[in-house]
Amino acid sequence: MSKKYLLLLGAEQFLREKVVVAALQNFTGEIISIVKEPRINRNRYFHHCLQGDPMDPLSSLTAIQSFLESNPGQLQGVVPCNDWTLMSAARIANKYDLPSLSFETIKLCRNKFAMKEKFLQFDLPIPRFALFHTLDELREKAKVMGYPLVIKPKDFGGSGGVVKVENEDQLSSAFEHCEKILNQYANVFYVSQGEYVVEEYIQARDEISVEVFAQRNKQTVLAVTDKYLSPEPWFSEIGHVVPSIYSASKKIHEISCAAVQALGIDKGVCHVEMRITHNGEIKLMEIGARPAGDAILDLIERTYGFNPYEFHIAAWQGLSIDECKISNKEKGTSAIAFLKAPIGKIKSIHLPSYLPNYITSLSISAKEGDVSEESICWRAREGTVEFFWKDSVDKGEKLTKHIEVAEALSQEIFIMHDNK
């Protein structure tokens, strides 16, 4: 009997690991990953770890072709778990005649300028925006757009290089920061250099994300998440809560599904980001054609009792999911917040002697000697703390306890060098 294989790309990324659990529970074959160095810190939950770069389509395709030549069997699906592996998944799926997003859709979802142009065609509510390449171009665009505004790399993610600009005097330093971050990571994540987007700054009361499941030209909202950001001018995510105070909003559901359809996302779980103004106006910001990071899908599973990764994996195999598995009945409130040490060099790390029962997980990623920097993007985190309360919080007011507890734990855990 021919062996069956399922390839997961990017499943090793921290806080996305539950996709492996979903694969092992629902796929009756062997699970494969592709990593740069499979022998170092090997993930033992995979049946096979192949050597290659999952963010490089040619490297990924070469790795799986070589494996299948030595291990005959049927590749039944290739599942991208983050932005960086979308094109690799599509190239492999195209080679083996497997379900995939179209190349055009992936390009739209990776290019913030092209994405917003498509949103405009569908009359979706978005900020004003423009493409630029140089500081001089930015100055010209800013004169037209006005201040405050936000600049960001055209096809990066994780809040990397995203910065608010209040006035013309800040323009040069903001662009320098954006350019520096992009140049630092462009070769690592295979993103283009020298292309940026400037957009109207949306003064928001709240920021949310919407997880949408697409299959067979139908879109279903799985959950809405309240997002918490670091102080401006940065937009680093410091926490999330499911359910959101906006979970029942039909308008948010409608805009999210329309945006997914506009980009041609016809399979899998995707991540829609929005800002809500003080007068309740909804602004669509962008979409990732992949499941959310930061353990948001884990929060959904704790709150509603289903693992969205199961749906994502099925869709990328061309299988249908029975929508009766999707529940909106809340079992409680789930949250995650990120530990942030004081700025400086970490002298020592002290584990807390007591954790209340509502904390489900504490993970420390920093070590002694690390330097804690300002919270400008995903890289400036020293750990995570996850929460679950069986009694749902008041939906009329955003939860803040997870942020407060994380801040207190950070002060307790991280002892800093005296730099005076």
C-alpha cells in the first residue's frame, strides 16, 4: 500500500505548533517538514524533517522531490503556516497537482500596495495610501496625504519597520528606521528591498483581527480577537484576547469576508486586521492568507473548543470541513500577553514562586546577558504568558488584566544590570 504524506511549511515557528497536533490527529499518513538544519533541535513530532529552506520555493521543491524519489508514496497536501512559506507551498502544489491558492492571490497578499489597490476596486473601507521608494518620494507623498501618517515596508510583516510619523521633522528618522529593518531582514525572509507604503494614520479606539475560513467560494468567520499594541510610534503587538468585544458585529464579519473574497483567497484560514475609530468607523488594514501567529488560534481553541488548524489543513488538501464543527459558544475567555523586560542588559532571571490558576502557560525566551530593547516589533519580546478564565469577561469593555499581569511578571522575572 502506497504511503501518504502531508507537508507542513513553517509549522516549527514558535506559537504556531498546534498545527502539528491537528495534522497528527486528522491525517492518516506521515507528516513532513522542511527546515534549514533538521539535526539541530529536531522537532520530534514530525515523521520526517527534510533539509532545505521552507521560504525558498526552489529549495523546498528540491527537498520534497528528493525525498519522494527515495521514499515512494503520494503527497496529499502541502500546507503553508505563515506568510513566508506561501509561495513555496504554491510551487510544490503546482508541481504535484495539489490544491493551492493561485500565484496571483499570493502576490496580492504579500504586497501591501497591490492588496490595497484591490480593496479599492471592491470599495472596501481602507486608509488612503501610496507607494514610494525614496525619502524624496516620501516627502512628496506626505505633502499630499498630510500628517500624521504611517510608513511600512511593502511586503514585510510582524510590525517590522512600521512607524508612525507625526510631522515633517520626523520623516527622515522614521524612513531611516524603516529602511534599516527592511535591509536587515530582506534576505532572511525573501522580501523586496527599496519599496515602501505610506498610508493615512487611523486614530483608533481599538484594533482587532478576524480569523476567516475559506472553502469552496464561501467565507466563514471563526473568531474576532482584541489586539493590544505597544506605545506609538510603534505598532508591536503585546497581547490578544478571544473573544473580542466586537465578536458579534455583523458589519465586521461582512467586511472581513468581502475582503477575503476580493483577494481571491478560496481556501484555508486567513488573518484580517482592522482598526475601529472612536466614532465606530471600521477601517480594513490588511490580510494575511495564512493562520494568525502569536497563538491566536490556540486562544480560539480554548474559547470555542475547536482547532482552526484542522480546517486549514483540510482545505489545503482539497477536503471539505463540516461547518457544524465551527462553534461560537464560548467556554470562557482566553488571552496571551508578551513579557517585556526593562530596557537594558538582563543580569539574571528569577522564576515566580507562584502562578494563579488562570495562567495556563509561562514561557521565557530570553536568557541572562540578553539585551532588552524598546518594543518596536515582534523581536523585542522576552517571553509569553497565556491565560484562561472560565467566566467570560464583560463584552462591553476590553480586558486589561492580561497586560497588567504580564507587566508585573516582567518586573519580577527580569533583573537588569545597573547601567548608571
